[in-house]
Amino acid sequence: MAAQRGERGNGPENESGLTVALAFAANLGIAVAKIVAALITGSASMAAEAAHSVADTFNEVLLMAGLRRSVRPADRRHPLGYGKERYIWTLLVAVAIFGMGALFSFYQGIQTLAGHREDAEAGTIVGYAVLAVAFVLEAVSWQQAVRQVRAAARAADLPLRAYIRRTDEPTAVSVLLEDSAALIGLIIAFGGLGLHHLTGSAAWDAAGSLLIGVLLTAVALVLGRINLNLLIGTQADPRLVADVRARLGAAPGIDWVVDIVTVTFGTDRVLVCARLDFRDSLTAGEVEHACVRMAHDLREAHEEIDEVFLEPVPRDDPELRERVIARYGRTLRPKRPDSE
């Protein structure tokens, strides 16, 4: 489910870097071609797609910056590292998709409708050719993103849709959503350009531009929601939480798992905080050694666990009990029915 500790910052980041670099190269070439085609044809749909590709090219630069900056080691001012910085840059991608792509597409569509242009566009063949080449290049980039995301979903033992909702590595997902939107947008632009050419009505071209704007808005909202949740701080994978609870509950000297809090603070990086009721017969030294042992065991069992904080507490403390019930709606289970 996670990268090996020694590979963190190498394996998954290299794969994400390849995905982003391929997307950048494809989008840059496509953006230039679409701009030329939009100038020749005067198509609103083509102009919207050009803005889309310019936004995507800019977005890949943001994603590469996020990849590079998020793997910096922890320091005194940032003791948990810079992992969450990746989410900030990916959130900026969502803003750029809407600001640079969707809004421009809406503007082009409305302007075309307001202008009541009924003339067929010039250079339609050029537009078709650019759209066809763009589709091929986008498909290559999309294939790489799909391959990476599917591999990550298999490694996490999750369906693709569930992985996209739960992932703490949004870079490849961002490229996948961008490229998926690009392929759909190209089909819409082809339809708008073709219907305008066949009917002579600019309304079809305007409709294509508006649909592209709606498509980009939807992608921006999905990406924004994913990264907003990660920035706020999400619980680790429920399967990891359940295993941590079981391991702590089964550890020698533990009578009750009072509370567990897990937070994802970077790609494959999890913070675990647990409050435990130790057996009263244990000495202070035995409690200290037990904490060290359990923290070591949890990190060995789950490579994504970076930090473990264990706090000895009495399970019958009323204030603590209220806090746990307020968070989970119930208290956590004891280690075994016959534990006492």
C-alpha cells in the first residue's frame, strides 16, 4: 500500500515525474498548434481548447514544482517535512484549470453567441487536422497517467474510483483528470467545429465552447475537493487504522485502546497518535520500553507510518471519554473480551 521507506522520494516520485513531464511535452506542443488553428479558423471551440491546453501546460509546471518541493527533508521549522506542499501546488492546478481554461471557454462561447456569427469558419481542414493530432498526443499522455494510477490502485488493493477518492498522491490523479478532460474536450471541439461548418451556424461552435467550460469547471471542482481534504488533514486508510488498533490492543501490557488519531501529512506519510490504558502493575520503565517497542512494530508493519506518539492514560477518565465519544460516537473496543 505504500512505498518502501528507503524508496520514499524516489520510486513513486520518479513515476509521477515521468507522468508530469510527458504531459507537459504533449500539452506544450498541442497548445501551440491549437493557438495557430484558432487564429486561422476563428473557431470559439478551438480557442477554448487552446486556452485549455495553455492552462494544462502551465499546470504541469505547477505539478513539477510541487513534486520537487514536497520531498525536501524535515527541518527545525517543519519537523514533519514538506509533504503537504504538494497538495497546495495541486490545488493551484485546480484554480488554474478554472481561471485559465473554464472562464475563457465561457467567455468565448458567450461572445460568439452575442456576435450572432453565421458564417462558416475558414481553414476548417486545418482545425480538423490539429484536433486529430492533439487527440493522439493527449492519448499518449493519458495512457501513462492511467497506467500509473491503476498500478497504484492495485498496490493499495482498491478499485480505481475508490483509490482516486482516498489517495494521498494527487499528482498522477491530476494529470489523469486533466488528460481525460482534454480528450473529451477535443471531441466536443470537433463536434462544434464540424456542425458549424455543416450548418453555417456559429451557435454550434459557441455551444461547444460552453460545454468545454462546463467540463473544465467540473474537473476543477473534483481536483479542488481532493486537495482541500488532504490539506485539512484526513484520516489514514481505514484498513491501516483498524490494523493499528488491533496491534496496539494485542500488545503485552495493554488493557484498553482508549483513543487513536491518524493524520496523513504527505504522500505515504502518516502520523499515529494513540492513548492507551496500560496495566497498573507495570513500572514506569516498563511503560517506556513498551511504547518504544510498539512504535517500532507499527513502523515495521506499515512503511507509510512516519511518526508514532503513544500516551498512557486511564480509560475511565470522564473528560477523555467524552472527547472520544464526540469524535467517534462511541468508545474504542478493549483489546480482548478476556483481557482482564
